[in-house]
Amino acid sequence: MDAMPLYALKFNPILKDKVWGGTKIKTHFGKKTDLPNVGESWELSGVPGNISVVNNGPLAGQDLNTLLKQYPAELLGERLYAKHGPVFPLLFKFIDAALDLSVQVHPADEYAKKHHDSFGKSEMWYIMQADEDADLIVDFKAPVSKETYSEALDNKALGTLLNFHKVQAGDSYFIAPGTIHAICGGVMVAEIQQTSDITYRVYDWDRPGTDGKMRELHTQEALDVLNFDAPNDQKLNYTKKENASNQVCRSDFFDTRYLPLTTAITQDLSDTDSFVVYMCLSGTVSFTLNGQETTLVKGQTAMIPAAATRVVIKTDGAELLEVRVP
């Protein structure tokens, strides 16, 4: 097998039409599509049926799964390959909620493996833009019993139990499995999550889906996995030191850092046995790796293979999220 050409990989976005989606992914990021209500741009995905395809450099046209079979350790890192095999463990998205998403919950690994043969779904949100007075729903206001919850759900009064957070750009939240949550209308987020498309829909505001039919609810599955205990403060506090990696969220599944850059920097990746993904939040940035240059603008994403030991990041001003697997 030939050695893998090491450079920063960009992928074709996989755009999703959603009943709650809007136009910001097209207007803010310039992603071209005929879809009327783009709710999600899947930037880097190994989810079956939604496998990302490289769109730059010598590997253009190759899909992620093919590359993982050809270059598993070089892309993932020896440790991740030994743990999961040639499986990409994370999913990266940009989300535009013009309307409220359904109130929902995700399972943890054990339940997801048993019922879906899948990873569970831990995720985090970084708020890229929020309209005035926009909200997120994260957790219950206070501990509730299953009986109180079920009664509120039956009476269409679930909102009285939920914790609404006013948000602005730069806010960030970790959504643990079992946490009831929803992105509300007027919010754009960068989302980092485990590779899983499992969502248990609790309440969907009594609206039909894009096909005109009511979307399925998952009442029993949600009851099985919901955390009804005292709410945790899921909002993340982090520093914003310029030209440095500021840790935002470290979980068992992803280590996310915020990089506000005003000048070029060189990132030493020699002690990182993991791929590194960069999501561009603002500005323009280029990555030089083995003499090959890859440019990102706001709303684009690139992956640095695990075999890389350093990458030069050039910019006159940009904000990035930097993600690796701890």
C-alpha cells in the first residue's frame, strides 16, 4: 500500500432539509443547494448512508470509509484504531434552527448498543449566532418524577418543566446522554457528537414533518433513558486567550478547544494520537501540511490525519474550534 498523502482534508457538506430549518447555512456560509429549509450541514460523517467524500487534493472523490480501510492508523491514530477498528467515532455539523427543534433526548452507549447496535450520543454545542431573545432548552428546571413528567407530556404542558437558557454567540453547552434538550428558533450552532443518528423525540410542537405527516415520537424509549434528577449546569465556561488553544469541553469522546487567531501559529501534534478536526467559525484560515495548503472560510471544516506531527495555521484573523479524541 502506498503511503497516505498527508494534508488537511476537506469534505463535501451533506445538507439536510428539515421542517425547522432555515436559510442561514446558505446565506451565512455560501453553501449551494436547492433545498428550501436547510437545517443541518453534516461536515464530516461516518454515519451509515451519510459517508463524507473528500473534495480537495490527491484524495478528492474518495469517501471516508474507503480511506479508513486503506489508512486506518494514519487517519485515526493507533489507539483509536485498536479500540474501534476502521470506524470514524465523531460527527461534525452546523445547524440552523429557524424554528424550534423537537424536544428530545439521546441514549448512552450501553442502551444504544443493546437496542440499535450503535454508539450512544454525547454532544456539545457552540453557539455561532443567535437572534435576539433566542433560547436553548437544556434539562429540567428541577428534579421531576416520571409520573409528573408523563402527566405534563399528556397535557401538552411539558414546557412548564423545562429549563430555557437565553443564549448569545460564543456560549457553549455539553449535552450528556439522558439530558432533555432542544435548539430553539433563531440559533445557529456548531455541533460535535459521537457518530450516531439516534434521537428519541419527546415532543414535536404538534406540527407535521416535511412530508405533511406527523413525525414519530419515542415516548417509551425516552422514558427509559431520561435523567429526571437534579439538573446539572451544562453551560461551559472557558477562556479566550488569543493565538492559543482554550479548552471548552473535555468528555470521554471529544476534547474541544477554541482558537481565536490574529496571526499564524504552528500547532505541535506530535503527542496527539488522534485525528484533529478544525471548524471555522469566522474569518479565513489556511493549513500547510507537508507543503500542501488547504484554505477554510467561515462554515467550513477540515481534518488533519493522526499521522501528522505539526501543522502551520496561517490567518490575518479567524476563530476555530479544534477537536480531537482524548
